[in-house]
Amino acid sequence: MKKIAFSLLAVVAAVVVVLVAQKRPHEISVLPLPVSVQASGDEFKLSASTGFLAEGAGEAGRIAADLEAEFAARTGLEFTEPQQEGKNILFVLEDGDENGSEAYHISVTKDQVVVKAEAPAGLYYAGRTLGQLLFQQGHSWVLPTCEIADAPRFAYRGVMLDVTRHFFTVEDVKRFIDRIADLKLNTLHLHLTDDQGWRIEIKSWPELTAVGAACEVGEGDGGFYTQEEFKEIVRYAAEHYVTVIPEVDMPGHTNAALVSYAELNADGKKKEPYRGIKVGFSTLDTRKEATYRFVDDVVREISALYPAEYFHVGGDESRVTEEEDYIYFMNRVKPIVNKYGKKLIGWEEVANAAVSSGDVIQIWKDRQNIDLAFSKGAKVLISPAEHAYLDMQYDSTSRIGLHWKGYVELDRAYNWDPAEVANVEGDEQIFGVESALWTETVENFDDISYLTFPRLAGHAEIGWSPRESRDWDGYTKRLVRYAPRLEAAGVAFYRSPLIEWN
Ligand code: ACM
């Protein structure tokens, strides 16, 4: 009996050895998960003679050159002048949907890599994917041979950064853009004004920044972006296929404006600066014409600084504005936004005003506002606090963050779906998905990193990958493989105990 068992063991061992010796396709790990990946078991080897070539319009060349620079830095290879006949990485901008499509196709064989897309954004995203495919094998740097076909589920995949509770420099914002773009997110919503600070230069109302910007939560000096600096953020974002959407929160969350100008206050007196973290105590005087001159100037000046279709009017937590005054206010603000060529986005409370199709309602807490938005023909941007708020603590030991919506560990940030939240079958009425980082407890880039990553990777996958492919186990494995990319970028991310980090 013992002998038989031993022989059996020997046979099993031999089979295992043979299986391991056989060439298996490399495990391909890309985050967010692509629509389709087929590995074919071989490798494309990079060498100094690998060319990074582009066919088609100008942006393809820049994207190829950027990937060359990234691969040179990572591999130490000094790529020489490319040979047309060599083993190259070729970016092809195909005829088709030049503006709209973010889809791409990658084909890696032993002899070449061909990337195809109809729009530059698709080529850029293919570059993000190739960056994750590259790995070191012995002394060589290789890409696994494969075919990848990919396209996003939602056209709008956003993140909001609150630069009011604490101010963040242009350099910080650029670093943030680098990281969100790497996850194929395409919109940066900047929360520019709130009770604690006014963060954007308005030339016709200079006290907003002379007075209203010099404050933030705690002891700090605050700060603001000049219009030129804001345009620089917009330009840099566009280079990373990220659209910037500014938010001016009103009629509540306006103490910084009320500190700056007496005439915006109901009692005609300036307010005191506010360094705390309470909400819902401030309001513009909705019945004064000065208020609408102010809104008109602010919307006019900011709208001229960026190309995106939307202007975010805030509208949340206006708890000291009477309901009829709130509705009156929003109904006057919407035509102003439209007059300057923008469509309106507002937090879900705005659904109570005269919104219509073309407007976007950003859902953060009450599901009934989704039905209200739909009843008016508006689409919904999905940002449920219990899943998508990056300022929620991971657990009771998190060093910063809030927990008014409970704790949001990585599983709670990943295991949900926008269509389920909106209670709809298809995605047609869903404008997109957005994560939000409020910064009451966030003082520097390491704080941003800790609360944003890796949770944002889960949100990115929800926005990009097909709903049917949602898979916690697969996601956590891909996250472990993605972590070195964050480390290389100096991102001090949260090492969740739910993940077996290497
Ligand atoms: C919000 O969290 N007040 C939109």
C-alpha cells in the first residue's frame, strides 16, 4: 500500500515538473481591467534599437516620444535612432472618431508592437497599458505577446479635489493629474470656492483673492490660482487627456466671498474668516441684484479659462437658504451658466430647481434625488459618499479622514455599481462616475496620496471596465502588481490589511 502511494506521488511530481517546464502565457495584469486580453506566451524584447514610431497626426508622435522617455527611465536603455525595419513599437492614429473615442487596440508579437486608436486619447491609454505590461526577465526588459482590445464603460470618469479646505499648489495638482491619468480617469473637478477660502483670481472682484483666499482649515495661509496658473493646470491636464471642470459652490459654502464683499451679505456686513470644518452656515443673499452681478462676473471670467462643456455650480448643503430662495437662485444662475457657453453640473440638491436635459446632477447621498433628476430629463453623475468619498477613513485607525458615512475600506470602495446605485438597467442615464477628495484633514501631498490610493484604482475600474468583469480577487491581485508604479512615483499609499502586498 505504501509502495503504491509512493509511486503515485512520483508520477504526480513528474507531471508537475513537465507542466512547469512548459511555456505558459505570462500573467498579464492591467488596472483598470481591459475589455479583452489574450496572452500568447512569448515576448517582445526591448533593446537599444527598439524604435518608438508614430503614424498619423502630431499627437501620436508626442505620445510615442513620452512612452520612449518613460521606458528609457525605467529600463536604463538608451534608445538609438529608430530603424523602420527594426523591432519597433508603432503608434497608429487611424481614421475615425478623432475626438470622441478612447478605445485602443494593442498587438504585441515577438517582432513588433502595434498600437491603434481613432483618437489620441486611445493611443495615450494604450501607453498607460504598455507601461503596466513591461517587466524585467533576467537581464532583459520584455513585453508579453498578446492582443488587447479596450474601451471605457463610461465616457466621464472623474475625481474631485477640494483645494479650499486646504490649498494645494499647481505642482501638487499636476502630480495628482499624473496619477489619475495613469488610471485612465479623464476629468478633474476642482472645488475652487468654499467657506474657508476662495481659490481663483476674479479680476472684476479682486477682494475675493486679496481677502477671501488668505485662510484655510487650521493655521495655514491658504492661497489661490491666478487665471494664468489655472490655465496652466488646464493645459497640463489636457496633455494627459484630462478635462478640468471648475466648481464655484453657491449659494451656500460661500463664507470666503461673504468675508470679501459686504454687499453679498443679507445684513450688508462682511463676515469673519472661517478656519473650522462645519458646513451649512453661509449663504449669498439670493434677493439682491449685486449677487447676480457677482455670479455673472465669476462665471464669465472662469468660463473663458477652460474648454470643457460644463460649469459646476455646487448647490449642496445650503441649509440657511430658504427653499424658495434656493430655487429662485438656481433658476437665475442656470441661464448665466448657459449664456457663457457652459452646461450646468450641480450637487444633487440642484435637482429641486428648474434643471433640464443637458444638465448633470451629481449624486452624493439621497437616492430620491436620482428620481427627481430623471423626472426632469437630467443625467446623473454618481458619487455615493459611502463608496466614492476619498476623505472617508478606511477604518478607526486611519491617521486622517472623516467617518460621517462610516468607514470605506478597499472592498467597500470597489464592490458596488453605478447602475445599481441609480437603480437603472442600462447606463444611458448615467453621465459617469466621480470620486471626491474633501480636504478638511488633508494638508499635503502625502495626505492626498494616503486617502486617494489605492482606493481610486477601484473607482477607476468601476468607471472603465465592463460591469460583468468586476472581481474582487482579481482586482486585489492587479492592485499588488500596480503598487510599484505608485511607489516609483513617490505615492505614499495606504497598505490595506485586506491585501497581501509583496
Ligand atoms: C457634499 O459632500 N457636500 C457634496
